[in-house]
Amino acid sequence: MDSHDLVDPELLPGLAMLPALTFTAEGLPAIRQMMAMRPMPPAEDLGCRVDRHLVPSSEGHEVLVIVYRPHDLAGSAPAILHVHGGGYVIGSADTMSLACAALAIELNCLVASVDYRLAPETVHPGPVEDCYLALRWLHDEAGLLGVDATRIAITGESAGGGLAAALALVARDRGGPAICHQHLIYPMIDDRTSRTSAGPHTGHHVWTPESNAFGWSCLLGQPAGGEGVSAYAAAARAEDLSALPPTFIAVGALDLFVEEDIDYARRLNRAGVPTELHVYPGAYHGFDMVGDATVTRQAHANSITALRRALHG
């Protein structure tokens, strides 16, 4: 059976927009440059006030956090810390500006997007520590930002979802800051996932096993799937999932990550963590970028409903 035969027909046009890229150390700079050339809308066109904050770390570097605030947002509002995707090796907070602004407006909340350092230049634990620094900053500056520190959620897609899942573990084990909800969109959480472990019908589009091995190896500084990998790098490695925040997970049935995400949801549920899981038939990695498909609209509605419930009760 051809891999296209299982794709939702409404999602087939999206495969031209989201071709599978071949990642190599030599080709990575060109892929990053190509992404950086995509036009970004001016901040004033986003419908939000946009502020850029440089948060100093104890290691001497600064982490950029971009804050999106709807113009009519009242004080003591809920907030979301957003972590962008990109296989741990590409992407930036700026590339998600439209999505973050739309999220802030639709949910009437503040959205803070963290521009963590990328691999392979920065290996684990650098990226997740940048995310933890941003979470601490958002919590500590809640009063000045007009944020309710008891209503801070975290979200991310793909590698951003993997970092969000790892961040929840870090925050739990360090005693805070408190997270009211983790929202994981096709999260990349298991470095052991390969063609044989993922199944024959997954990972043929957009994000392949070869890309997965490259991204994980860059983050870990060693070949993916080996021994001694920290759960703070690959959340699926965690043995104890108890006392984590209520969780939402969404993934396509043809996504390379579908089985690792289903298993993570199962283990969260077994650990007593309230968990909502959605698996969308015929959907590949990144399918939610095809905005006119029925399954995409349903996925968006489910996601917003869960976030609204978590933030506004």
C-alpha cells in the first residue's frame, strides 16, 4: 500500500507545503537560512501588544522571551508558555508569531514564547534549562506582567512538545514553579523511536525516522536510542509520571510519534494524571498547518476547548 493511500484526502495538498527534509550537519545551515527568509508580519499587525524580553541566565547567556498580550487583556490573567518545534535543530520563537498572537486573542490570555538555544550547538540540558528559565521568569514576574501565577500552562508542538513534557518533569522535581496544564501537540518525546518501533505506516511524511535520528543525536550529543538518556531530554524515559499537571496530547495516526505519544498518555493515566488524548485518522506530522481540512478544524477546536478549560475553568 502506498503511504499516500492512508492520508486524509483533504490533507493531501498539504504534503506539497510540508515536504520531508533530509537533515545533515552540512545541510543544516541552509535549512535554517531558508526558514529565516520566510516573511514575518509586523508586530502591530498581530492584534496584540508584542514585547521582547531578554532574560539573563546564571551561565552568562540571555534567553529571548516574546510576550503577546491582547490589547484588552485585564490584570491577573492566565498565561501560556509556548515552546516552538523544529526537531531540536531548527525554528525560532519568531517563526510562531502569528500562531502565538492568535492563541492569546482566542483564549484571552498572555502568551510567552521562549527562544531556546538549538542543537547541535547547544546539547542537552541547555534547551530545557532555557525553557525552565523562561518558566521561572514568567512566574516570578507575574505581578509586573499582569499574570495569575496559579494559572500558567505550558504548550509546544513536536520538539517543542517534547521540551514542554520535559519541562513539566523538571518543574515537578525541583518543586516548581507550578504548572496548571501541559498541552502537547504531537510531542517528540522518545529518542528510541525508529522505523521498526513506530510501525510500517507512520513517519513517511514530513518527519521521517532519519530526521528523527538526526534531531535526537544533535540534542543528546550521542547517537539516539543509547543507554543513559535523561528523562529531562526524552520524557518517555521517565519512570515516574505521577504528580504531573493535567495533560492534553494530540497526534495524527500517520505521525512517526503516534505510538510513543499514545504510550505516554497511557502511562500518565495510569499514574493518576488527568489526561486527554486525541489521535486523528489520516493525519501526518504537522497536519494542523493545513487549515482548511475538516480534521484540522476539529483538532483546533479540541485544543482550544482544553486550553480554555485549563486556563479559565
